[in-house]
Amino acid sequence: EPEVTQTPSHQVTQMGQEVILRCVPISNHLYFYWYRQILGQKVEFLVSFYNNEISEKSEIFDDQFSVERPDGSNFTLKIRSTKLEDSAMYFCASEYSRTNEQFFGPGTRLTVL
Amino acid sequence: KQEVTQIPAALSVPEGENLVLNCSFTDSAIYNLQWFRQDPGKGLTSLLLIQSSQREQTSGRLNASLDKSSGRSTLYIAASQPGDSATYLCAAEDSNYQLIWGAGTKLIIKP
């Protein structure tokens, strides 16, 4: 069964460093998402991406964040100059069409020291 | 602004019991409502998706209902098993195509 994959599973970085989180969505899906979950808190929407551009983004998704689909398979989230409060689990999701089921990857745990 | 609430926050029941988890949302203008399971430190597993035009969906021992007018969804688990122990999350897709999440119900099934 097709699945969303994410790498790495755990990333440790120093405050101020840049990190890139990678996702491979399900191959025939068209909509891609990033969410985050700070330990003990609700899952939060960050951004959605369709047709090589951002469709929607939340207030959390400020200038330190960026997304891109550099090739036909990968979908990446870049965080420039990481902060302690960026420590969280980051989930990628993909969806075949709008308002259908979103399928989630296993997540990347980001720890900023 | 859409807000999603789940009660109870935690629930512990003996194996074999039927149980109901509740999810409420403040804005009825949703495209769908999705239920997920999350095991400790793990990812999000989709259980059921109910489109806004539907009233319920079933998968095995799970049944989810949706009442948009009252802003409520329930997840019914029949004949609970220890392997059902996990945190159950509901998420409503709002008019901006964003999933808005509840805080979850932590379920423990005692053998």
C-alpha cells in the first residue's frame, strides 16, 4: 500500500542553524501539507502546497519557513535559523484531491539545542 | 475561528467494552471531519473520514458519526481490545482547507 515517507526520523540541530525536512508523498497525490506538533500540544497546520506553489499558510509559517518540491517526488520544509521553540514533531501529508483523506508520514522529530 | 474540542481528555475502560469518544467544533462550515490514531511518539494513522454531506462511516469495529448542525462527531469503538490503546484525534477541515485539530482523547484499555 502506498505511503508517505519522511526523513530523517530525528534531527538534532543547534539554535540558529538551518534544517531541511524531507517528505516523499504518495505518487499520484496532488496536494501536500506540513503540520507540526509541539510536545504535549495540538497538531497545528503550517502550509499547503499545490501546483508548485503555496496554497494556504498559517500564522506560524513566517519568513523563516519555506517549502519546495525540487523534483517530481520530494517535498521539503526548510527552517532557516532555527529557534528553541521550533522543537516539535513535523508531519508531512498528501492528498489526491481537495477535501479528501489526507495521508500522513511518520514524522520527523526536530530537537533544537 | 474554528476550534475543535475533544472530551474526555482521557478514558480507561476494561477490555471488551463499547465506548464513545466525542469531538465538537464551533463552526459548522467544514468540508469533512477525520479521525486519527496516534501511538506514543509515533505518527498519525487515519481511521475514518466523514465528508460534510455524510452522516457516518464505518470501518471494522469503528463507527464515526457527524452532525454538522450541532457541531459534533463521535467515534464509537465496539468490543474494545488492549491494542486499541492510543490517543485518538479528530480534525475538521475548515473553509480554508486547513485541518483544525482537537487535543485528543488518551484511551487505555485494561486487559
